[in-house]
Amino acid sequence: MEQSNSSTSIVDPTPNPLLDYGDEKWTFETQILYNVLTMNMILSLLLWVPKIKKERSTGEINIYPYLVMILRCLIVGTYFITTHDIRIWNCIVNFFGCIYGIGISFFFYHCCRDENQRKRIRYTCLILIVLGCFYVLLFFLNHKMHENDNGLINISGVFAILVDIVLAASPIPFILVMYKKRNLNSDRFSLSLSISIALVGMSSLFFYAAWKQCIYFYVSGSFLIALSVAQIALFYGCKHSVSKKDKVVPHHQLQQQKENLVQHPIIKESLEISIVGTCEP
């Protein structure tokens, strides 16, 4: 009789899918934060759509991080769709990011007037399509996203991290060109883009801290934040040096500019006429 009572008191060994990962207290809040910060990156280009539509020109706006973001949304969405807890709802935001990114890319391509840039966009999209197909094949061959049975990053995880590094580094060439041209609109766009990418990295770190699952989110978030913070520091550092250089002009340069101006033929002739006119009675 005692043996039967003890057998009935055995706890069901089946783990709760919510309690099995991380801290239950923070999982729901992390879900909301992760999706909000991801959506911020996806929709950040919307602020510039009226300007592009009005001018019918893309100007100095950098579309390439948003093209890479399509591939990242595909990667992360594929991971979440294989989970069996509340994380599966994250795939909605990421797959929306894929569809929205494709639409905004077509809009950007239609408004772009630079034929060389249109050609680069076509080649970039072709490369991303090939990489996306390669990743999907790689994912289903591994049957587990980003890590093996020992918790180490596998080949699909390395692939996903490389995509995030490209995402974080893609604004750098445009930032360097921006400082040469000193375009204020480019300044604002590049700064907002770097902040949005940093927030995506922050959401990945929060997600890993709450769920204690998939080391990919920790490594990826660290790279995204590190590269984005470096770009933001470069932004303010170069902006300060440029403004200081514009304000302080050496005295010898001013004197040289004055002499060159006086020696100009038209100005020299007008000065001679004015001097002669003042000397006549």
C-alpha cells in the first residue's frame, strides 16, 4: 500500500517548455522588448521614405544594411519557428521583416537614379538570395539551429554570426564618404542607422540573458553592439574634429587668401579705377 502511494506521488518528468528555459519572470517581458527593438530596425527607413518620394532620389541613404537585415530576419525567423514555447511568436516579426524589407528594397531601387548603384543593388540581392537558399538547406541538414548537442556553435551558427557582422559593418564605408562630403542628411541617417543596429544587438543580449539558450544571440549581440558603438564614437569624434577645423583658420592662410583675391585681374582693375577716381580733382 505504501509503495502504491509513493508511486502516485511521482512528479511528471516532462519539463514545462516555459520553465525549462531561463527565468520565467523575464521571458514575457523579453519577448516584447526583443520584438519592439527588432521592429525599430525594420521600420527605421520609413522616416526617410517621404524625402525619397518627394525628391525622387535616394541621395546618400544606405540601403545595404536593410538588404542584409532581410537575410537576418530569415535566419532568426527560421530558428524561432522550430521552438515549442512562446518564442515561436517572434517568427511573426522576423518574417514580416523579410516581406517588408523586400518591398522597401523595390521602392528604393525604383527611386534610385544612379545606374551604378542600381547595378550594385541587383548584385547584392542576387548574392543574398543565394546565401538565403544555402542557409535554409544548411538549417534543415543540421536539424538544430546555431549549436550542437554540446552547446557549441555549429556551422549554421557561424554563418548567422557572419551575417550579423556584415550587417553591423555595412554602414562604415558610407560613414567615411559622409565626412568627406559633409552632408547633414547623411549625418542624421548614419547616426540613426548605427543606433538602430546597436538596439538590435542589445535585444539579442537581453534575449540570451532571459532564456539562457542559443549562444548565437550572445555572440551576435556582442558584435552588433561593439561595431555600432565604435561607429557612433567615430561619428561624434569626426564631427567634432571637422567643426573645430572649420572654425579655426590659420592666420597665414587668411593672409594668402587676401593676397590672391587682390591679385585677381577684375578686382585689381576695379581697385585701380577707384584709386584714379579718388585722385582726380
